[in-house]
Amino acid sequence: MIIVISIAPDDSVVQQVFKAMGSAPLYQKLCNSQQSFRARLNPKPWRCDLKRPNVRRPFTDSRYERQFDAWEQEYKRVSEEYRVCQHLTDFGSQPIHPDLEKLVSEHDELTGVDKELTLA
């Protein structure tokens, strides 16, 4: 995570970082089209050994909604055992950009960076 400057997703430097990191093309496209960086805050179900729900929104029947609700409760329970981000290293010695401090703090809390959990 680049946290010392504020930068747009379509900046050439960002495109170089995307390429160097092997970022998924769909992720790059999403960032560019929305002019924001997206961070997954919860684990993908299959990374928690949980199958995707067999029903989708919009629900055509209340039975399907109940099935989804049951799946969602199980997902929430299981996903608490995982984190979705791991801090690997720091580059440079500059402090976090002041405009980004709160965002980084919230990201780290929601993704479990500092928790001793399995990485999803």
C-alpha cells in the first residue's frame, strides 16, 4: 500500500506498480473506471473453505432469501477466523500521508492486519 502520497489510479506510476505486482486486469479496470482503489475487507468464501451460496439476488421466493441468510450467517461466523491482509515490509522512512492516516487505520482494523489469524 502506498501511503506517503495521494495518487490517482490512472497515474503512470500506478500502472507500473500494477504491472510489477501482477495485479489482476479486472482490478485495474475497476480502479481506473471508478477512479479509486478498492480493498477487499473480508475474505472470499472459497478461501475460508466455504462454497458460494447456491442462490442469488434478487430472490424470487422467500425460501431463497432464507437460504441465503443462513449461508451469510455461516460465512460471517467462519470468516472471523481469517484475515485478508498481511503487512510484509515498509519501503522508505516517510510517515503516512496525513490525509490517509484514518483510512489506513480503518483498513488495517477491518482486514485483520495485526491479528494472528490465517491469511485467506
